[in-house]
Amino acid sequence: MPTARLRGVVPSTVAILIPVLARPHRVAPLVESIRAASTVTPCRAVFLATEGDDAEIAAIRAVQEQDDTVALHTTRKDSNSWAKKINYGFTMTDEPFVFMGADDIHFHPGCIERMLACHLETGACVVGTNDGGHLGTMTGEHSTHTLVCREYGECGTIDEPDSGMVLHPAYAHWFPDQELFATAKYRGTYAHATDAIVEHFHPNWQKARMDNTYRLGQSFIAQDRALYESRKHLWS
């Protein structure tokens, strides 16, 4: 981390939303990768922690002591899912672009400019990235972590266009990213920035150890898949 206190004097272009749960050790490395990748485009790291997750909150506040472009918001335990936290973060920011992140990712230098270039070149309001692990993200058939124009987010989900929610909130963990991808393609406003690498440090790619947070997410896969399958007709 930098030793000098950073001042956010330049308006931020991208709000990087980071839902977190019980991984305080990932806070500082993630912020370091964001800073290294945002030397051209100003970004804010916006952490979304759960009330009572004291170690996580303390780690974020420690980073804030050195970097006041880092923001922290907390959510109730009944709003603990990735989708609900992303939706909440969307309402708590005003940057023209929002990136849907997590605490187990690493921003490669230049990736933010490549996302924005893809948006400018194609006019797409939803821009996918390459996570270096999921085959679909490397071929443009899926995006786990995605850049979204604020105007698109304000269009709501496919069946609730006036909701102001960028993600369908009923998913406990899995598939809101897949619904976002499918919906944006259906609306004709998706493009994929294959050269924008936001690496996913996940056990599926042998890049992280299994922990209780991953186990909690895995416990919801059957119910989330059933929900996704029940909604596919909306964009098919």
C-alpha cells in the first residue's frame, strides 16, 4: 500500500463494486491491483460488507486510512447476496460506469481502458471481461465480472424495467451474472473485451483455496440454477 495518503481530487469515472464476506486478507491486495490498473482512468473501490463482519470492516477501514478513494458501505445480513450488494452499491454511487467486482479478482494493467475502449467502439452499454479461468469469458460467451453504463443499470432487470435494479435480486449467489449477460445480448447492447483481463482467483481454476465463503455460495447452486432456468424464457 502507498505510504502517503491519496486524495481523490479527480472525479471518478468507474465505481468498482466489491461485495465482500469474511475475507479481510483480500482487501489490501485487491486495492493495490485497482490502483495499479487505474493510473489513467480514475476509479473508486466501493466495498459492500455485511453488518457484523467485523474483521472485514476493520481491514477496509485500515486501507481507507491510506487511500480515501476507497469507500465502505454495509448491508443487513438478509441482504448478503452478491446480487443484492451490487444493486445496493449501484444506488450508493454516481459514476458513469460501474464494474461488478468481487474480492477474489486481480485487475491487470490496462484492463479498465480496454473495457472503456470497447464501449466507445461498439456503443455497447454492457462490456464483458476475460477472467483467465472460465472458458466462456475467454471466448466471449460469458462474463463473470462486467462493466455497465449507469444508464443501462437504470433500465432495470428484463421483467422489472422500472425497478432500478441492475441484477435480479432473488439469486442467492449463482447466475445473476449469466442473466445480466443474456439480457444485455437480448437487448442488443453487449460487447466483449477479450483483452481486458480481470483475473479470477477462484478454487475452480486452482488459484485460491476453498473457504467457508466459497462453501456458502456453493450451497445455493441447485436453487439458483432452477431459478435461472425458470427465467430463461424472458430473453430467449
